[in-house]
Amino acid sequence: MVLAWIAAMVVIIGVGSALAGEYKADYDTPGSESKAASDLTEQRFGGYSSQEVFVVWKDEAGARSPGATRRVNAFFAEAKGVDHIAEQTPIRVSRDGKIGSTTLPLTAAAWDIPKEDGEKLIAAAEKNSGDGLEIKLGGDPIYQAQEATSPEGIGFLGAAIVLLIAFGSVVAAGLPLAIALVGLGISSGGLIVLLANIIDVPDWTTAVSGLIGIGVGIDYSLLVLTRFRAAMNEGKDRHDAVVEAVTTAGRSVIIAGATVVIAVLGLCLTGLPYMYGVAISASLAVLVVMVASVTLLPALLAYLGPKVDRLRLPFLGRTLKAEGDGESPAARWSHFVQRHPWTAVITATAVLLALAAPALGMRLGFPDAGNDPPDTMTRQAYDLNTEGFGPGTNGPLVIAADLPGPAAKPKIDSLAERLRGERGVAFVPDPQINAEGNAAIVTVIPSGSPQDEETEHLVNRLREDVVPDALGTSGISAEIGGVTAALEDQSEYMKGRMPLFIAGVVGLSFLLLLVAFRSPLISLKAAVMNLLSVGAAYGVMTLVAKGGAVGGLIGIDHEVPIAPFMPVMMFAILFGLSMDYEVFLISRIREEYLKDGNTRRAVADGLARTARVITAAAAVMVIVFLAFIAAPDVFLKLFGIGLAVAILLDATVVRMVLVPAVMQLLGSRNWWIPSWLERSLPRLEVERVAVGRAAEGGP
């Protein structure tokens, strides 16, 4: 088994390196107005994609001084040699004459431009800067070409520290890390780069799937390893200990992993092409570590046996030394909660709802280059553009008009003139008419930045009132596009798809738990509690996105919108991971219940025997997800905070308070199932085979 995994890793990583695809993503929203505008400009203007590279330069001697002009022209000459770069647009100069700006239109979508082309442009800008002149570039191709910090290494290091503290043994702590490392290598180093040849995979997918794979890989290994050590401590030999670990914890791992995969694949319900790549990539990462946890890890445990605790560190390792018993702190806590179930349920629910409340003010949108780290070229270009021409220069709107003929030009000129007088519009250059005279482009520079609410309102007002009124019955049809409008379209699209997505993920997860535990009420309870913890995570993420003192802790110094795909991705990932802990806990409670049919004792003992491993697993997850804070992208920072908070709440408030309290209130109804449903469900036992006979009335 070990040799098979080594061979598989070598082959998959080797093939992935040789046949790696390009990371790319089509962020256009199907059926949107911005998509229609992009298609029209591409068809009528020589492939222009409505996207561009921003070029901005500053020279204290003047943007049009001889020295600046010579160097800037040299840059443009080099830029012409880069693929997908069209002729530059007219140059604007700031009022003080020091800052110049133009754009390089792209003849392909930014996500279809290779990273190497962006690197060539950056190199040309840096080469021609100097002697008081600085040339800065912005736009998606430049952003993609910038070096980014990978959070996987930070997450892996943090997880290693938690495991060393928990186990107190280098060997024991190293096993979950080894499983996670194998999973990371096979998925990120092989399968995902191969997947990029077939479907769109965004460049940030490896960070998300890598950290999810590390987190669940360590969690699943932790569960199996802890059960193995407990069996060894009971005096069993290594063979029987491995069998017990796989037939108990291993079954829980399979159900938990399947739940995560189902939840993450729910991202496909969004209907967005790039989400398919994210969903499949994350699912592959989970599947690999899930299979490794029940095949590779048991093989390693069979080799090691008692040596699993070798290389011990002093003063560490008490937290996972042995499972709890009826007198452990976790058991005493469970009995306390069970004596006051209504108080526990009301208090815990109130806390979660209070944390979720800020989510009602969540504003969806995309952070712009103004949120990039100050040392990046995209941020520097953004700041120079803002200094010289206002923040709206960084996110122009593009109105693409379909003309009945050249005679319609005066109407387009009239539209441009009216737009110049609109509130929220900073500048409108002369319209561009194509050679055939059957299409026009009107560029609108807003006065607000791409992520401002003011710009969002401007897009809606132009679409609903200004443009239709100005064009009237002229026979001209116009669509409003550009990056800012495209992101607004996607925000609205995602809002509309959320109900279907949530219903699909919750419904499928409910059915899986129903098959696993054969209890409608336990499955429903799990779904409701997971919704509460996800809602609380949304609330905290929204609070951090507001900036201020809270956001400043992770480098967000002013309010930013939340990327529209984030709530969807977070829901899928958190719902799946929360189900992990539900499966771990409920499977052990059910195992204890099947011994004598006593629900109260089963809940207390099950909680006592899983509290330590769930706490350690949650600590690993929290550390891993907090590693996202080191990423330069604002959306990844918010993503990490939301995931970490949700896991923390799920392992404390939900598992330690709500679960024992609700199960105490339900009593024998926890395991109730209609006879007709019992007969129709397939058999999928999670707990140990033949753990004992249930008491009378049990399942």
C-alpha cells in the first residue's frame, strides 16, 4: 500500500508537471448585459474585449517633457510586441501636467492572457522608468503576473505546531502532516494542473483547495490515529488496533469526506464556468486525503505499532494521550448542559444569531486594485491614476452600441454629451465608431472607484433611465459593460442563485446523514445548526469588511465589498466541514447508545470521547484558515477569517453546547424513524460493526 501511494504520487506529479494547463477563468456572467457588450465590441472592433491594461506615468518635469516622452514611447514600442495588445487610446494629462495616462486595449479576455505576457509588460515598464519618471501598470494581466504569497506553507507550519502540542510526539504529529503533504502533492501538484487543460480553473484555486486539503487531511488522520492509539492503550495488538480504527473512525472519515465533496460540488449549481473548476479542484483535494486516511495511514500504523509515540517532547501531548471517560471535564460539561438544556439552547442560539446580524448589511462586489498591497505595481498604478484623474479612472464603464448605420453618429455624440452632465460621471471621451459605421463605443469614467456604492448606483441608473431615454426610438441598442459593470452583473446573478444552491447543498447533505444515522431529527438538527454557524461566519466577515479597528487587524483599513462568489464558496466549504464534526461526534454517540440504549449516558460519553480530538482538529483548521490572512488578496483574507470563525464556533458553541442540549431535549426521539422510511433507506452503518445490542426500543 505504501509503495502504491509513492508510485501514484510520483507518476501523477510527473504527468502534471509535463502536461500542466494554464490557470484561467472566464468571469463573465452568462446572459448578462456586460457579456452582451463584451461580445459586441469583440465582433465589431477587431476582437477588443472591453478590457485593458492601464498605463500611468508621473514625471515632476512634466508627463509630456522630452525625457518622459522618449521613455514612454519606448515602452509603447515594446508593448506592441506583446500578444493581444491593441493600439493605445488617446493620452490624458492631469491638470498639473505631471501625470499621464492611457490604456492598452486587449484583444482577448484578461483571463485568457498568459502570465508571461503580463510579466513582459511589467519588465518593459520597469526598464523604461528612471531619471525622475515612473511608469506603472494596472489591470488583470498585470495583477496575475505579480508574485503572490502562498498561504499553504504558513498553514502547514501552524498545523504542525498544533499537532506537536497535541501529541507530544514527533512521529505521531508527523503522520497527519505526511498524509496532508501527500494529498497536497497529488492534488495541487498533479490533478488540478491537469484539470486546467479541460475546464477553467482560477489561479487562486490552488490556495483554496490546498488549504482545505491540508485541513481535512490532518483532521481525518487525527481521528483515525487517535482511535488507533486508544486501542493500543487498551492492550490490543497493532493488527486489532488498526482494524478498530478503520472500522470506526475510518467509516466516519468516509461519510464526512463524502459530505464535504457533496457540499463543495454544490458550487456547480451556481452555473458559473469558473466555479466548476473550483468545485472539482477542492473535491479532488478532499477525496485524495480521505482515501489516504483510510488506506495509507493504516498501512503506516501497521508498520509503526507502539513506535507511533516515539521521539516524545517533554511537557506536551496530554491533550490526546487517551480518550475521555465519564469523569473527564468534557463529560462533566455535558452533564451540566443536559441539566439545563433550555438555557443552553436559548443562550447558544442567541450568541450565534447576534454574530450573524451584521450579515444583513453585507454588500456584494469586488475589491479593486486599491486594496492590493502598497508594494505591488497594480496598487501603485491605481494610486497614480487616482491622484491624477480620480478613482473612477481605474474602472471605466464601456457602453457598446449597435448602430443602424453611419447616420446614427450624431445620436451617439448626443448621448456622450448627456453623459458628461450626469451625476457620478467624471469624464467621457469622444465616442469611437468602427470602420463600418455600425457600432460605437462610449467610455464613461465614473467619479467613484470601481468598488464604491456610488459607482454601482451609476451603472443601474445608466441602464434603467439615462441611456434608454437618450437613445429613445433611434433604432440604436446599447449595452453597458466593462469590468465594473461585469462585476455588478455577477453580484446580482449570485444573489438569484443562492436559494437554489443552499437548497441543493442542504438537501443532499440531509439525505446523506439520514442514510448514515437513520434519524430524520438528527439530520435536520445538523442542517439547522450548520446554517447557524455559517450565518455567524457571514456576520463576522461582514464586520471585518467594514474596515475600522476590526478590519485593520488583518490589513483592511477601509470598507470593502465582499466578492459575490465568497458567500457561496464559504457556505459549501463550511457546511461540509461542519458536517465532519457532526459525523465524528454523532457516530461516537450512536456507538455508545447501541451498547445499552441510554441516550443521556451516550451523549455524555460520546462527547467525552471525541471532545479532545474535535478540539485538536478544530484548532488545526482554525490555524490553517487563518493562514489566508497572509495572502495579498482582500477576498482571501476575508475568506480565511470567515472560515476560521465558523470552525471555532462550530467546535465550541455548536458541538459543546447545542448538540448535547438538543439531544437531551429530544430524548428517545433522537433515534426515531418511520418504519416505511427505515425499510426504504439503504444500509450504511457508520459506527463499529457489532458494538453491542441496542436496548429495547432502539433501532
